[in-house]
Amino acid sequence: MQFGICVMAEVDEIELFAHAENLGYDSVWVTDSQMIFSDCYAVLALAAQRTRRIRLGTGTSICGTRIPPVHVAAMATLNKLAPGRVHMGIGTGNTAMRAMGQRPMRLAEYDEYLRVLAALLRGEVVDYSYRDRRRPIRMLTDNKKYMSLEPKIPLYVSGFGPKAMELAGKHGDGLVFAIPPRGVPVREALGHAATGAARVGRSLDGFKNCALTNVALLEPGEAVDSPRVVSTIGPNVMASVYYFYDEVHERGIDPPEFLRPIWKRYCALVEQTPAEHRHFRTHEFHYTNLHPGEAELIDADLIRATCLVGTADSLVEQVRELGRQGLQELMFATGVDDKWRMAEAFARGVIARV
């Protein structure tokens, strides 16, 4: 089992990457959300110069905000700075798009985007439609002076539903997904990826998988919803609530079962903001802070529904079981506050013992 951290792109916290490397983490993934955080590629470029071993990448880059050649140029530049140590995670952009009041990329567009992106990362010529023209394109990197596609840059496709997981198998070198309680079992996720690969006659030899999760590491005897836990991982918990608020209202569906006890109270908080500015309110504190009234919504049940929870002993067993199910890498999301302590506690309490 490998271990990674997903950090908010924060240009003033570059030393965290070296700290994670020293603690024994295998990777650091950096968020891409242009309305909220520092630019992910600027942060990763600085991190590449502060580290020697650890793998670096986006977690995840957003399709809707950059065309495929721009993403590939950024990754190939990073690969020049840290050869063989970079990977690219790509997703449709829940927070990045919704923070602008827009919807994430639809599945058919995602499929086409991934087709072009994957080909460019392989150094191939690929037909690409932009505005009113369709033309063959490729990265013109033969002299390797400015950027490099070698060693190959692995492409991890973010998929949280069956169809998106199939696209990972169709186009990607790996899958980023969510495990229970909020997500799906490892074998089920890998089965969807295998279905996508089979449809295009593709082998999944060497295919990687990585699960993104929140972690609530408890002290012995500590309550799941202790004030310390709520203040530490409360913003992570609420990020799941923000996601479903948009899903419920856009698709006209019922909220998931785990949110029903707090749903009306949460909606009442959000709806204090005028409708035209509500997307500011919903996403501005993504993984960073709690709005007034949100801490009171977070109880033990909500934490268990959105996090891996337990003492170090319990988490060690949970992680080992995930490994037995076929999970290769576990990436846990840190917020902004207390991330140094969280990273160290998890490394010493869990990683060192798995």
C-alpha cells in the first residue's frame, strides 16, 4: 500500500512537501480550483525543487478550465523539473466549476477530452476540435529543451460514478475514486474500470488505483465528534455536504440518506444568501473553514458517513483490509488548518505500522 496526501494549493506552504517526503509519504496531490486556491502548477513547480523522492501531481486538474494541450504542457514542464516523479490526476471539476456557478463537464465531453489528453501525454498525433476547426495536433517537444513527456506521465482519471470509472479504464493509467462510506468498494470500482477497458480492447496491465478519503484519527477514548475532531476535519466533512447540495438542486433528486437528518437546517443556512450569489457561499470555504452554524450540524454519524474514523490501531486494520481488497494507494485530504500535525500523526500512527 502506498500513501498520499491531497493538499489545497497554497503557495506559502511549499515546505509541507519536503515534510511529507521526510515522513515517508509516497505522493502529494495538489488541488486545482482557480477561484479559491493558488495555481496548482505553480505550487507543484516549487515543490519539485524542494523534494527529491516523493511523487507529485494534481489531485485533480480540471478539464473545463484548461484545454488539453495546456494541461500537458504544464505536466511536461514539471516532468522536466522532476523526471519520473510526476503524475496527472484529471477530473470534471465539481468545485472549480461550481464556484463560478457552472456545472462540471458532462460525460460525453469528458470522454472526448480524455481521448485527446491521453494521446498528447503519449506523444501521439491526435485529431482535436477547437472552436470551429478540427486539426491534428501533437506536443512539439522533440528537442526536450523546454519540457519532456519522458519518462511517461501517468494519467489518473477521477471517477466517482460507474460511467466515469469506465472512462478511467478506457483512457487512463489509473483511477482516482472514493471508498465507502461515501463511495464504492474497491473491487466494484475496479470492475467498472475493467468494463471500460474491455469495450475498447485495452489491457489494464500496470493500471493503478488511488482512493481519496477524509481521515478522522482519534485519540484513545476520544469521542468521534469531540470538539478537536470537529474543528480539525469539520471543513472536510462539510465539503461532502456542499457537493450534494448542488447535486440535489440541479438534478431534482432527494439528498442521500446520511444527510437527511441535517438537510433542512443546512439548506436554511445556505438560503440566507441571495440565490444569484449562493455559489459563492457554498464553495468559498472548501476544505478551509466552517461557516457560522455548520459546526452544530456535524455529529458522530455525519463524520462516520464521510471519513475513515478510528484510533491508530483501528485505522491500521481498516487500511490493511482496503489493501486486501486491491487498493494500491490511499490519499487522505488535509484541510488548511492543522495539516502539518495531521500529516505527522497519520504517518507515525498508521503508515509506519501498515
